[in-house]
Amino acid sequence: MPGPLPLLPPCPDPWDPGVTAQDLLFRGGFRYRRQPQAVLDVTEQLSRFLWDHGDIAFAPLGKMMLENFRLEGGRNRSKKPVVSAKRLLQDLSGHQPWGCPWAYLSHRLRRFSIVGGPVLGKSVSRLLGGLLHEELATRWERLLLDEAFTGGALAWLPGRTPQVGQLVYPAGGALDRLRFQDVILTSDSEPQVLGDPGCIQLQGPVRQVVTSTVQGETLLAVRSDYHCAVWKVGRQRRPAPLQVLQVEKGATGISLSPHLPGELALCSCSGAICLWTPQNGLQQVYKDPETLVFRDPSPWRWADFTAHPRVLTVGDRTGVKMIDTQGPPGCGLLLFRAGAEASCQKGERVLLTQYLGQSGPKSLPPTLHLICTQFSLYLVDERLPLVPMLKWNHDLPSPALLAHLLPLASPGAPQPLFLGGLGGQVRLLHITGKEASAPQLAGPPQSVPSPADSLSAFPLLEPKSQKQLLERLEAPTIGLASAFPPCASTPAVWLFQLSAAGDIFYQHLTLQTASSLHQDAGPPSDPEPDCPVPRTTAPPVDQRPIPSWTTGATACCSRWLEALLQVPSAPPVWAAPTFSHRRLLGRLKHQEVEGKVLQGLRAAMVGGRLLQQKDLGLLPPAELPPAPEPGPQDELSERLEEAWEGLATAWWRKQQGKAPEPGKQARRPKRRTQLSSTFSSLTSCLDLPDTASPPPTLEQIPTEARLVTPYSQESAEQLWVRGVHSERQQTLRDYMAKLPLPKSTPAPEHVAMPSSQASCVQATPSRLPTPGSQPQRKRPRMGF
């Protein structure tokens, strides 16, 4: 198969990928830093906490300062100094006269800062800052290594026949529902799901699921963060609860005994290791809060069984130790040390330990243990501690927290081992070796396709939906399980993978036989146990034939994708707060205007798609804008066109001889003679120094005053002198001397004034200076 396919429909609950490195790290860079370093952004997280959980952050301080605050807007009738919360919120909500929030501070703000500044600035920041920094450090460590799902949360329960079995896995958005799904396996077709799964609601997220069959009795153990439970699975494949245990310090690992039915090994964050049986309860056999070899801050502990029923292995990040449950406390023997004995790298830590001697007869030695670190895989024998029998660099980009050993597919064949990381990468190893020989890798390890490699089987989507699908396929892998198909012609196995989103993917893998592995292995390697085996890799991808997707596979992916797109998206972790003090105090109610267009717009925004015509319904036909009315010809445009063609002189002569049409408003004359005559005829009416009213517009001037025929300079000078002060008469004479006199205009001796101008001149005799009197002094005015 080119990649795994989904087995069940997606979980209907929204899935949140959680925080990322960009959410926790400081976005700004430090200058002059030679080596990059991750810096936690405590300031931004503290501000988000104060916004989101202000009731928790300020509730104790609010109760202490309640006597000095008043929430209502009434007057203060008590003698105690009381601050109005309404006015204070009004000042804080945005009174910014100059655009700066600190430009203006009222007396209420100054009083509040003086009274509450020391309390709010020290108590909240110190207490919350310390706790938040501790939480951020824990989140960052969990982001680098999430040890909660160590061991895997997926298990396979075989049924009465080889064709039927059960998958036990957690489901739900919080992984707090334990489900039992019946599956039919066939050698030719894909596995089929029988009916709806059984479900058990728990009080916490499921972290680990373990099954074991000893002496015909099948047990199922489940580990949560602070609880552990065990069920007995009968012949009808119905789980019966035996006992539930609460772990106050937090459980880190649980294992079922391969020797005695109903016995479990339990370890907690406090460093205690206990034997647990539903009949006898808990029995503490070991406790050490310190690590085995050197100091490490991780509280992770792990316990498993060995070839002897009364000997356990205890592991932490620094090494693995064997202890005797019946011996004196404190005694034991180191089985593995993260140091020079195992040729470990700097900073290498233990991630997983597992006992491999429970697969059955004619397999690996019963004293073999698997130890995984972030760099390598080690096989250690109890009979030769501290010296690994095999070392292989797995090159997994994510922490290897999942290991699943399969029973022998056929006599004489190597034993397959699946090694998986949280990122979905899985390696298939074939281990050979008997009691008299050291274990070896038979052939090169195989890279198993991850769920993200199945992206090509899904149809192409828009960017938002494509991102949602990719996030779902790239979800961390938290469980591995396998089952053999019945009556298969070639050794094969069905591999099931469980993601953190609650999705199960399956794929069919063909196991290699002893003869094929012998051909791929090449020359034998050095059998000395203390020499590491050379690292082997799978052949390059471009040299292997790439299988194609079948029609049934693409149809299965399309159905699963259609159900996935109907799942609502997870709510955002944080959004910028938008609120008003009036809404907080209940003064104004937010009025929402719901319309058909607004509802369609909101539906399109929620769905993340473009706004279409069907979302808005039938819109009324839009009216065409009215056609522009023809206006008068633009004189400036006409003049520029004529000047561009070199006909400016002809246009000017044409304008001089043009007469205004009847019924239209006459334009302002352009010739100088017309300007001088019009100005002289209106001077007596417009030049009133003591008048405070604005100058009259062109519509307010009588028609007789606007249509004045030109006349000679002498008559115009006489009229101007009669209405102008003595200090401006010389200026007007110089102006009149510069004006050209048209040849066609005769010089009449007397020009009759219009009646309106004559009345205007006669109505103001006191304002004109007389020859015998001294003119009234006035302020000089600009212009005419």
C-alpha cells in the first residue's frame, strides 16, 4: 500500500493541535548573540492570562479593595475615600486628547495609581509571574518530549477465531472514552468493522492501554494521569471491571506480568514502584526520588518484568536497574547506564524500556530487554548487564516512545519489531538470535509509510480545508497494534496506528522471509557483542517502485474527508479582547441588526468560503444611474484645444465679437475695457468702508448694472473720482491710462447712469469727502 488508510470515521469532536513553539517563544531576536537560544515569552503569556482569567488574577485583590470602590454611578455618602469604578473605567477606556494614552491623567487615575500601584505592581506580577514561568517551562519540556503516551494507547484483543478481534483505543476530544471496536480480518480484502463500538466513559484522558493473556485469562489495563484501572475480558469479549486505583502523585507507567495472571507493576512520579493485584491491593517494593546514575530533573519512571517473576526493572532518564521484590530495600543491579559503557552520545536519555522475552517459545532469548533513547536502540541481556548486545541508530526525527514486538510469523523466520515515534514515523526491524548467539538485525530496516504520506489519495481542496486535513494527518501517533491475517499465502501483518486526534489508520505490510533477508543482508557482520552493528538504511525512494492508489482507496479517503469537513473547528486558544465599560456595567445593551445579507455574510465567514449570490438571496434590481445632463461648453477646454492647434488668435477674435444669447446668463466679460467699465459702474455701490455686510454676488446685482456698454476713459475717470478717496485717485488714474481705448467706441460727452447706480450714489452723500472739509482718516486697505 502507498500509505495507511482511515479505518473509522473521524471523531465528531473538534481537535485542537495544542500550543506550538511559536506560541511560547519570544518572537524578537537578540542582537550580538552567537548561538541561538530559545527564550520563553513570559510577558505576552502573562498579559493573556490577565485578560482571559482576570477574575482569578484580581479576585483576591478586588475583595481587599472592595471597601474603597463603588460600582454604581451614585454619589458617595460615606466618609471613607471611595473611587467610582464607572468613572475610572471611562477614563481608562480611551480619553486620549493628543493620540497618546498617557497624555492625560485625571485625578481619579492618579489616585488609583497611588493607592493600587504598589499592590497591583508587586503582588500580581511576582506571584503570577513565578507560577506562569513554571508552567511555561513545563509546557516547553512537554513540547520537546511528551512522555504521557509512552508505551502506546492502542491494543489488539484476539477473538475466538483468527478472523475476529477487538481494537481497544481512546476516543473523544479529550480521549476520555475507552472504546472496543470489533474488526474482521481477511487475507485478500481490507479489514471490516462490525457494528458500533462499545464505550466506557472515564474521568480522565487515556494515556496507556496494555493487554496480556496468561494461562487463558485476558486482562486489560488502562493508565490515566491520576488513575489506573484493570478489566477482565471474558469469552464473550465483554470487559468486566476489577479495580480502579487513584495515584495522587501521577502515574507514569503500567505493565502486566507475563508470569502470574492479574499482577501489574505500577510506577508514579514520586519514584515509587508498586506491585498491584486486584485481590491483595498495592505493595510498594521500591522508592527513590533521585535518579539512578546522575541527576536529571525529569520525574519520569518506568517499571517492567523480567525472566524471573520476582525481579523487576526500574528505569528513569539516566539508566535501568533490576531490583528484587523480596530482597532488602535498596539492593539491585544496574542493567543499563547512559554513559561510556554503551557508547552513548552527549545528552542521550532513556525514553522507553520493554521486556522482549514474552513472545513465546522458539523466539528470542527470554532475558532480552529493549531500551530506546532519542538517538539509538539497544538490546541488553540480563546475564550481561551494562554491555549492550546490539546498538542501532534509528534516526527517527521524533521521540521513539512506541515499541511493538510481533510473534513469529513462521518457524525459523526472524521476529519483527515495530519502533514508532510521536511524529508518525515507524521502522520495521527483523531480529534474529537464540540463547546461544547474540541478537542481530536480519536485513536492512524498513521505513513504514506514515499517515501524512496518504495525502495524495485525498482530493485537492481549498487552502483552509487542505490545512485542516494536513493537520489531522500529521497528528502525533500515540499507539501501535498489529494482527496477522488468517490463511495468508505470504507472511503479512495488518498494522494499526492511533493518532492524537482519535483517528485509526491501517495498512497491509508483507514480512520478509528468512531467505529474502539472507539475500538482502550481504556479508555477515562482526558477531562480537560489544561492537555496534553498522547502521543500515532502506533503499532510496526513487529506486523503489511507487505503488498507485486503487479506486477503493480513493473512495474511502473521499468519504472520510467528507465527514471530516463537517466536524466543527476547535475554538481559538486566545483572541484580543474587545469590550466596553458600558457593557460591563450594564449601561447600554448591544443591539444586533440581523438581516438576510448579514446572516449570509456571517455564514460564509464561519464556513471559511467566499460570499456567493446564493448566500444573499434574491437582491432587488439595481437602478441605473441617471444620465448626465448636457451642460454649457467648457470655455477653458475649448481655448486649450484651439491653442494646441495654433488658432488661439482666431478664437480670441471670435470671443470678442460673440454676443450673449437671449434667455441665458451672460458670462463674465474677458476684455479689459469691459472689466474697467463694469468695475467703474459698480464702484459707487461696492466701496462702502463702514458696511459690514458681505459683498453682493452676481445674482444680487441688477441686470442694468451688469450689462453696461463701454465708454471713454474721461467719463469713467469722472465717475471713479467721485466715489474714491483722494489717496487712491492717482492709482486709478494710472490704471486708466494703461487701458487701451477701442477705435470703434466714440467718446461721448455725457453718459447716462442707470437709475440703480444713481440712487446708490445719491444715497450716500455723507460718506463722500467734500472739497472744503478734511477727509475722515481710515485704515489703509489692500487692493482697490
